[in-house]
Amino acid sequence: MVSTPDTLVSEGSGEYRARGLVQALASTVTDHAQPFREMVARIERALDDPSEFGGAIVIMPPQGDPLAWNTNGPKPDLLQFWNAVKVAIEQRVTEIVNEAQARDPWRR
């Protein structure tokens, strides 16, 4: 049984289950969209002076906090930008590995 906000199933209490599912999905989408909306606002503020915009990124993993930042500066450096992305990802991977090893010391 699949439902969308426009097509709710009305089989007794099934309608309420479908409506609850739609609300839960909408809430999840809204929560996951928030870092992107915040970044749009930051980019729009930065574009008041385009020479100050140096790039932006939002990474939304399936669990945990998103990685989101933008860089400003009169001379955006492409290598520096991508290196910052790589370092942030490597740090997060290291944290996840350390957490997994702390839970299960035999895990490698």
C-alpha cells in the first residue's frame, strides 16, 4: 500500500496509518533538507560580493551530522577547497572506525 500526500488510502484505520506515514516521511525530508536550505541562504549572502565566494559543500550521510561549509576569500583556491573536503571526510571516517573499534575491539 503506497500513499502520497495527494492519495491517501481509506480502508478503515488504513487511512490513518497512511497519513501518519506521509507525515513521518515529510518530517524526515524536511529535516534532511535543512542543511541545504541553510547553505542556500549562506551562498545568497556571499553572492552579494561574488569576488568573496570561494565554494560551498553539503554532504548528507545516511546517519550522523551533515558536513556543510562554504569558503570565502578574494582568491578561491580549487586545490585548497577539495583538500578541505577530503580532510573532513577522512576525519569523519577515522571517527567512525574508532567508534566501531571501541564497541568491538576485535573488529578491524
